[in-house]
Amino acid sequence: MKNSIDAHIEFSFKGETHSLTSTLDLDQLFEYRDSLPAIHALLAREHGIDTYSYLYEVMQAEEIEFRNAQGIAADFMADGVFNHEAFAAGWQDRKILTLLQPIASRELDIADLEQNQALKNALIQAYNLGRETPPS
């Protein structure tokens, strides 16, 4: 299932109320990064607001409300607050497992790494070590 969430912000500037909502594709946003990018900037770009304007500065002063979480994102949302750090960690863990499971199946004949926690932990540590170690 696709992981997405609606980001909403409402603010007033020069007597005009602005109500902006964007649906964020979390899978796409986290594909190449470990954290959520600046949501205010994403909303501004999508709604044609210059990030060097006073309008944007006023917008940044307001909190973003999150709604309609889909996929595993729903597990990290409560009362309009999205725990994006915990989601990022969970998303990365799931991504790593989708990369490691075929190797465990092919090389070790293990159909489900969740059933072999010690091996799962060892493979994840090896994966992370490979990511952290620069090529020589």
C-alpha cells in the first residue's frame, strides 16, 4: 500500500486567508533521503508561493496539520501530529528488509527473516556497515 499523508496549513497575510493542502507521497519523499524535507517549502512550491517572499515567512510561522495518513504512515499519526522521525526509521527498516529478504531466500533458503531475528539483525548490521564504509 502507498504511504501518503495530507499536509495542511492555514494562515492570513495582508487580510487574506490562505488555506493550503497537499498530498505527500511519502514513499517518493523517503526514497533517496533519511528524513522528511521542509514541508513548508514543499507546500509553498506546490501552491506557487515564492520561498523568498514575506508570504512564505508568515506561512513558516504556522504549524502544519497532518490528515488522512495512508499505509504505515497511519501508525505514526495521532491528533493531527505526524511523527515523521519514527516513520522515517520504520520506512528505512522496511526498505532494508525488502532488499535483504531475497538474498536470505536465495542464499540461505530462509523464507521469512522475521522468523530468524538473530540473522535478520546480523544482515541489517552488515547492510548498514556497507552503507557507512566508503569504498577504498
